Amino acid sequence: MEQNPLVYKPDFEGEIGDVLFSLIQVANYFDINLNETLETVMEKYSRRFLKG
């Protein structure tokens, strides 16, 4: 019987929060505009999605 390795655990939210916080700190260190970056990546994925 194969087990699903991706099982939700309540502490995942805290871990993901830690990762997001760390990424924001790195972006701030390198003076990366997070709003512009998010807009750019959303446009990229929108184009990809529309291509199919």
C-alpha cells in the first residue's frame, strides 16, 4: 500500500509563515520591489495558463 507523503499537519502554517518571512527579508535586503515582482510573476503564469 502506497502512502501519501503530503499529509496536512497544523504546524505547516507556521512553517510556511517562516519561509515567507525569510523570503521577504531576502527581498528587502536586495531592495526587490515585492509588488512589482508579484505583478510580473502573475502575468507570466496568466500567459502560461492561457497557452494551455
